[in-house]
Amino acid sequence: MHNVTNPLQACNDIFFRPNGVFNAINEKSNWSWLPFLIVVIMAILPNYLYISVIDINWYQDLVINAQYGQLSPAEVEAQKQNMTRTSMTTFTVIGTFVGVIVINAIVAAYLNIATRGDEDNANGYTDWYGFTWWVGMPIVISALIAVVLLVLSDGRQINPSIVFPLSLGYWIGTEMSSDWFAFLQSIRLDSFWGIYLTAVGISQWTNFSTKKAAVIAVAPWAVIWTIWIVVILL
């Protein structure tokens, strides 16, 4: 197996030689601070840049129409007063930062519980929490593509789905007003990549079969997407 000697190398190899990375971080859990920083920054960057370059008046109307429907002119104006570029940037940065941390905390709890069936598995909750930042690394690819697309965009009225350019929502041009907008944004190549890395990591950290590791990795996404579809259709 390829030898991984430092966290910087591990952040590169997670895309090409994940088995070696998970084997290494199983021994050196303190490496996870680096992917934590990378994932958080890359989760925030496209959203921050989008708010910075967008036509703010157009975006205010887009969000208000999508979230609130028909409002009186006075109500629209009141909403716009609370949706300045500064306030939306602050909300986006803080919301993304807190959201990623909380979601990964929940995923770590799930993985910690799901892998208890392996009596030889000595990894605890904090180990699995560090693990989540490594499987989140594919967001780097998505974020870099988003930044390039935003920089090259002609005009300032850009579909918000551009911040997730590997999503189904971006590919088919789903509008924010659609009930399917958020769901289709969650169907992303980097999400499937993360599921694959989760399965690889579980296989490395436990004695579970490849099939069982894959089931554990896929299960939460399958449940969430299924419930989401049902809610939209009801």
C-alpha cells in the first residue's frame, strides 16, 4: 500500500489513493485539522463570491419570490431592507460554517453507531468526526469549478445553482422558484464521490465486507433523498 507520510500529502492522495490515506489517518487522527480547514473554506468560497458579484436587486427579488410568493410592495421593500449584500454575506459565511460543522457531527455520530458491530473497531466518535472531513474533500473540485464559472460569467444575473456546478440542478438549469431546486442541488457528483470515500474508509477502519461498508455509506443519503422526494410530491 502507498505510504502516506504527512497531512498535506494525504489531502492530495485522498483523490487518487484513498485506501492509503484512511490507513494512515487511522494511526494519526490529528491530521484531520487540515481537511477541516480546506472543506470549510471551500464550502464558503463559492457562496461568498456569488453574493459578491451578483446583481443584488435582482437577487433580492429572486429570493423573495421563491421564498415568500406574492407580497405587497411594502412587504417586498421591508424584506429587501433586511437583505443587504453585507447581511446576506454574513449570513452565508456563518450559516455555511455552522452548517458544515453540525452536519459532519451528525454524520460522525451515525458512523460511530453503524460501525459498533465490529468488535475490533477501536475508533470513537472523535475519530469518525475527523474522518468526515476527509470524505468531504471532493467539495474542493466542485468549489474550484464554481469559482472559475463565476469569474467567467457574462452578466450579474446568475442562477444560484452555479455554486454547485456538479449538481443535477445546475446541469438542467433548475430555477430557485422550483420545489425541486434544493433537492436537485443535493444530487451532486461530489456527493457520490463522498459516498464512495466513506465506503472505502469504513472498509479500511473495520472488518466489514465491502458490501456492508457500501450499505452503511449509502443508507443515510438514500433515506434523506427518499423522504425529500416524498415531501415535495405531497
